Amino acid sequence: MNYSVIVEVTLRPGIADPEGATIERALPTLGFSGVSLVRAGKLFRFSIDADSPENALATAQSLAERLLSNPVIEDAVARLDEGR
């Protein structure tokens, strides 16, 4: 069976996020006030052919940790995309 998966990759707490900081500094000039603690990340969507949702998630998590993220500074979380 084919399962749609989403993987979110974010910087670990305490790791500097220059992209998020740049976005946060730009927000007031664009008219967005009151926004803080901006963190940037990556989102991946893909399909996995597996025999169960658990196996699809295990494959996605392994792929996320081995290829899509740097496990030293980033956290990666895989979940099924229920919207598809």
C-alpha cells in the first residue's frame, strides 16, 4: 500500500537560527507586529510503499535521520499525511 508522509525538520533548541532571526527582524517593516520566536525549518512530503502505516513511518523516520536532516543540530519528525 502507498502511504503519504510528511517529515518536519527543525533546528534543535539552543541552536542559532539566522534564517528565523532575519525573518523576525523583517516582520515589523512588513506590518506584522507581535510575532516573535520565529524558527525556520524544512518540510518534506513524499509517498512510501509499505505493508503497514507503522512500517511506512519507520522508513520515513530512518530516511529523515539519515538523509534529510543533520542529527547533530536538527530534529526530524515523520508523520502520516492524513489529508491525502
